Amino acid sequence: MFRISRLLSLFVLAACSTMATKAVHPVNPDVDYLENPVAPPTFTKDTLVKISAAPEKGFNFGYYLSVPGNVRKDLHPSLYVEPNNTGTANDDLAFHDASARRFIERSYSHGIAVRLGSPMLVPIFPRPESRWQEYTHYLNRRTLKIPEGPLKRIDLQLCAMIENARTLLAQSGIKLAPKILMNGFSSSAGFTLRFTALHPDLVQATAAGGINALPILPLKTWKGQKLPYPVGIEDLKKIAGSAFNADVFLGIPQKLYMGALDSNDTVPFRDAWDEDEANFIRRNFGEKMMPDRWEKIQKIYKSTKANVVITTYPGVGHQVTPEIEEDIFQFFSTHRQPGE
């Protein structure tokens, strides 16, 4: 959920755990649980690995890596990445850790990764209540502009996690495909699409749903008006330090979808958008999210010639149904890299 309370409290960052192999609260006897493995894991059965924060390697928070026992080492599988989305703000990192673990173990997305035979990575990024306007799980503008501290450039921290997972898996004989599959829903869909715009060279294909009828537009201007991040990419170089790579981004297969009955609009909430951003969206793309804004955005997005499939699911609200899950699986099956 996007709504948060605004109670102020201290933001508590958890200390890094020891770097020794140990069990991670086993709950399923059919799954191996490891934390910070020293020796390369064998991955002969379903395995969940927790990697602690490693600032010296570029990430200030840990991540979970799920490796299915059916992974084919000879096929160079794609790493399947989904940003964590706790659903609420909380200053206790353990709260977000537990949510990320539940997601990687039990979610529909985990099922898709297993069916694909892909390792799955979920970061453990906090969403601090004491810094509520920095909506980290949404990768909003305030988050991308954090100048210092553990939360600075969490997009780059995710890049470092991906590289770390790639190295760990290679040590166990699993050589990943060069690019990732990336999925997201609700706020994690916003993170996914914005990350893809920031780092298109890393992404093979993207699926994103429940997207507030407003994916980041791969445009600098529209009808003479500038489109700043994250509405568009006009000032991406200024705030992120690198120019938008339109050629690569527009070639990435994307699946964007909304439920026709989705009413979860982030525009009214100041954690997701500042007031000036919200007013700009209402004025230019529509006050009503469904169907008005969604229909207008679809026309604009398709005009960019992006490699995109856009779907509206009748009778569906802010949720991932079995039909949508199957469509995502088929989409990634079609667009993963040759040789998988």
C-alpha cells in the first residue's frame, strides 16, 4: 500500500551481521538456508541465501538470493530481480527485512522465478518513517537526490548487489546471462521502471503493474513542457549524473499493466509526489487515474516507439491475479536472452 502515517521517530539502521555461514531461521526442510556463505554453495536443492550489507562492495543494506534447485548451469539463466515493497514506512530495518524474506519465499513472483529456472534477488532497502518523503521503495525524486549517508543512490547499491550475486553464483558454477529480468508491482513497479530508465544497459526485459497509470515517460518534453524525473527524463543527467540512453531503453521489452478497477492512486499522497509534481500530473495527464489518465498515458507512451505491451485487465483492482501471473511468466519466457 502507498499510504503511510507521518509519525516522526528515529531511523534505526541495523548493524552488519557476522560473515560466517549459518542457518537463517529454517522453516522449510526442503530448502537450504545460508547466510554469507564462505565456501561456494552447491545449489543442488532450493536454496535461500542472505547476504549482509557490504559498504566496501557498494551496498549499505543486505539482500536475499533465492536459487531454485532446477537452475540449469549450462544455460546461463537470467537473474530475476524485484525491489522490495514493504507496503508501509517503518524505522526498524528488521521490519523491512522480514517483509523482503516473506516475499522472496512465498510470493507469486517467486513462483515465476522458479518456473523460469532463474535465481531471484530481492534487496532489503528500508523505507524510514522518520524520512517519510524519501519514498525509497518507489525510487521517487527525493530518494534519488539524497546527497549522503546509507540511503544515497540506492539504485547504484542495487547494481552492486546484482554484481555481487553474479560473482557468488559464478563461484558455484552458475554463469548468469549478462542482463536481468526485472519485475515489480505497485511501488516496486515504480522503482522497477525508474531503475530501468537509469540503467537500461543492465535490463533484458521489464514487467510492471499497478503503476499509478503513470510509468516514467522516456521523453524530455511533452507539448512544450519539460518532464522532470520521475514523470520523464528531462533532468536525469543533472540529478543522476548520466544521460538517458534512449536507444537502449526503447529497445527493452516492457510489459505495463493496470487493473481496470484499480483505485490505488499515489498522486494525492506527498510521500510519493511533491505538491508541484502532483499538480503537474493532474493538469497535464488527468485528475482521475482510471480510466482517464491511463488512456492518455498509453497514447503518449506508444508514440515513443518503445518496445512495450500495455494491458488493462477488466474486473481487476490493485492486485496480481493468476491470469496476470501467467502473462508475466509467458512474457519473460519469450523475452529472456537467447540460450536460456
